Amino acid sequence: VESPEPRKQYYSKPQQRVDAELMRIFKRRLEELLGTRGAYLLDGEMNILGKVPTKELRNALRGLPEVEYIIMDGPVTQDLIKTAEMGRISFIVATSAIGSSTEVNIVTADELRL
């Protein structure tokens, strides 16, 4: 007898282990954004490439292919996850998540203890 398919997760856990220093950076950056409805776009060395309103995030990503991290004040949706999967985004840090991914690591405010 085959076991049933696992239930879909709506609050994703990171698929890769995140070291404590990276979690501190994520937490600090997300704290800076709380209440702004904005998002930071960062490169692989954690340099901020830009800050945009969350509403404009998908368009901004198209113009910045070097973005590897998104930190945002707001929920990450499945639509944004799909956009991130098409780029080279490795992490999305958000206040909450409505969706999941096997390619992009999602970290929520709850996981950062905010």
C-alpha cells in the first residue's frame, strides 16, 4: 500500500542549514524593514543592491539578475516564489509565507523569533 502524498506546507522551513551569523543578518535586516512594506534586494555578499516597495518587487527582480537574497516586510506568496525560482534567488526572508518551494529557502519572522 502506497502512503498518501504529504500535505502541502504553507509555512516553509529552509531546505538548507542556515548558520547563526546569517540568521542574525536576516533578523537585523527584517527588523529594519518592519512597518515599511518594503524589501531589500541583496547580492551574494549581503550587500544591499536596492530597497523597493513590496508591490514593485517582481519588476525590480527582473532588472537585477544578481540578487540572491530578498528580505521583505510582508508575506511571500507563491507568485513571488515562482519569480524567485526563475532567477538565482537562494533565500527569501519575510514576515510570513503563503506557499513553499523546493528551490528557494524561505525564512519567516517566526523562525527568526521576531
